[in-house]
Amino acid sequence: MSPYVPGLLVMIAIAAAILAGMVWGWRRRVRRDAGVVAPVRATEGAATAAFSGLYVATTRHGEPLERIAVRPLGFRARTTVTVTDRGVALDLVGEPTVFLRVDELAGAGRATWTIDRAVEQDGLVLIAWHAADGTVCDSYVRLQGGDPDALVEAIEDLRAPSTPTGATR
């Protein structure tokens, strides 16, 4: 028997324990967040703006380190964010479309960091929305080649109530 075998077996055991802990932790998080449901539905309305980038994470509102394991927003993916006259669509590659209607949107803004990701000052776009169970969630997107301020402005303009004359209050 080689003198390296006991050390190798110890390393394999440690790696297996770490992987088992990761699986256990993720399953626990999925059970905890089972009541939070992302609005998976077809995009509604006429598109007014579209942006491509990377979907980063969804967290509890105001808690950028508290990831929510909500399908299909559990993992990073390439995305197209489409703003329509009725809401905002997140089209993640390989996943069904998440469409946030105007009444589900809680706001939009800029962020520098969230769970597992830190970027330059205000490099992320934060889209705050209400889940069906009342949980307010923050979804983070990193745009590639688009103007983050334009996306924030398009979402905020969509949310802005208008008066009968067409002017915003």
C-alpha cells in the first residue's frame, strides 16, 4: 500500500463532507423559501425598452446577503430585461419568463454588491418586486453594453402614476 493512500482518503472524505454540507444547506434554503413564488407568465404589453446582461441573484428586500431560492431565479444566468407598458420581463436563458406587472413592482435602483457579487460603484441594477405571499424581493442584473440608468428610469417611469392630463405627479 502506498504511503499516499491514507492522505488521499482523508482528502476525499473532507471533500465529500463539504459537498454534502452544501447540498444540505441549499435544500434547507429551498424549503425555507417555498412560499415565495416568482410570477412566471408570458410577457404582456408592448415593449418600450430592452437590455441584455447577466442575472445575478434575488434576495430579500434590503438584505443583499440573504439569497432567496425561488424558481426560476435561483441561479445566475444570461438575461434580457424587457420593459413593456404593463411591466418588466426577465427572460433568463433556459428558464421560463418572469414577468413583473406594474402593480408587483416596488421600485428600481442601482447597487454595488449583493450575495456572491461585488462590482464597481452602482454597477448593478436592482429591481424590487412583491411576491404573491407579500415578500418583497430584490433581483439584481448586471447589464452588458446597456445604460443601467436608462433601465432604472424606464422602470420608475412605468411605476409613476399619471394624472388625467398626462403629467406625472
